[in-house]
Amino acid sequence: MRRTAILAAAVTALSLLAAPARAGEAAVSVLSFNLWQLPWIANPDTADKQARAQAAESVIRAQDTDVVVLEEAFSDQAEDLRDRLADAYPFQTPLVGQYCSTSPGWTSIAGNCSNSPFVVNGGVTVLSKYPITEKHQLVYRNSYSGTADYLSNKGAALVRIFAHGKALWLAGTHLQADEGPETLPKAHDIRMAQLRELRDLAAAHVPDGDAVAVAGDLNIEYWAGQDRRDAAGRTQAEQGEAALGGTLETTGAGEYTFDAATNPNAAKSVPAGYRDSLDYVGSLRRAEVGPVRLVHYDGGTIPSDHYPVRAEIHY
């Protein structure tokens, strides 16, 4: 019996050694939500944006995640939404790129932020139930001249969230968008360069032992990108992982974050049959992302042209 017990213990120990390393026991839930709250010059219909912001608030409160990353929060209605959510999410960053040389609320600022009156902010902000102890703003140096994104201070908010007695760093971001088939190759190159900037931002501020995750609208077409492979045979999402130096996860088969077949807001800007996933949660290091799940809308006002995604981050 003793020999059997010793053998069983040895087998267990060997299996633990062989098992892949898993992140720590702490976990934080994250919602990434592209609000489609465009600035007034792009959408002056304030009544529509107000109704959709109220619908978005209902979605966010119902999901009740620990952290929310918002993209395209450009409008005054989105600003009001953030104020209303302060009871649930008291720790918030400013909007990326709202201010440049004098940026209140940031621990540091970096990148190519424009003060031009013709350039709007980047539309990204991070909201948290847990204390945010550092906030680093990056406005991407790489941008696609001639596209609408060139007139936005697109970038990332890298935050240090202290939850469960330890730090989790999270970068919320929104990458360069496509504007038609002719823009696909260059827009993809810009996105890869932006992910490298994000990787460098984390390297500059995050201690080696801390976990780092990322969430946002990366505008990488997960499904169409399967057929756009590089010389190494990597899909566009895999190329993104290489540029970031980490992992990127999105929804599974049959679940699309930008779906013109089921979301009439999406159908306003793309062909009716377009279906793909553009929104991701991922890890740069020492974090493990659980399944990324699509959040459906339950009737009423449709808040956005994107569906939000949520995931657990273990660290």
C-alpha cells in the first residue's frame, strides 16, 4: 500500500511539472465595448446618440464586469454615460488624446498627439471598480494619412489596476480601421506598427514580474484575415500576436463582433452580408485570458454597430 501511495504521489508530481504554467488565482472580468459614439461633426444626431448611450449603459450595468474598456467614446453623450457610471466604476482614465502637452489625469503621456482643432480625441477610456494606480497615455505615432483615423488621436490607455492584492496592467486601445478594399494592405501594416508601439509602451512602464493584458477594437478581421497570410504562413491575427509579443483572443465560430446580418447599425457602413470579429482581449505576459464571449443585445434600442465582448483575465 505504501509503495502504491508513493507511486501515485510521484505520478501526480510529474503531471504537475508537465502541465503548462497557469497564471495566478486572481481574476478580473473585462468588457470591451465600441460605443459608436462619433463626434458631432461625424454624427450630429444627438437624440440618436443619447438613446444609444442609455442603451449602452443598460448593457454595461447588466454585464457588471470589474473593468470596462470603451472605444469610440467621442461624443458628449458618451461623456455623460461615463459620469453616470461613476457610481459603479469610480476609477476612470481621461479620454486618450483629449489633451496633449497638458494632460490632466495621466501619469505619463507619449506619442504623436495633435493639438489641431481638426483632430478629435482617440475615443478610448478605461473604467474600473478597483483602484487604478497608474495611467499612461500613448497616441500612436503610426497613422494612415488620408483616412478618417488620421484626424483622431488614436492610441492606448495603459493602466495599473490593483485588485485581489496584486497588480494587473491593462491596455485599452483602438487600432487603425480599414476604409475599403484599397486600404487593406496599408491599414494592416499600420495596425501591426501600432501593436509594436503598444508592446514598447508596456515594456517601458510595467515591471518584469507583473501581468499585462490588452482589450479593444483592434480592427483585425479574424475570419477574413485567415486568407491574408504573410510569408511565414501566419494569419493576420497571428501576425498581430507576433507584433504585440503576446496572445489575442476573440469570439468563436459563428459569433461575430461586427455583424451586418444581425445588427442594422453595422449594415449602415458595410455590405449586408458582412460578418467578422474585430474586437479582442489578449495577454502580453503573465496573464491568461478565458474564453472571449459575445454580448448580445436584448431588444430595444441597439446601442452600437459592434457587439461588446467580455472575458476573464487570470493573473
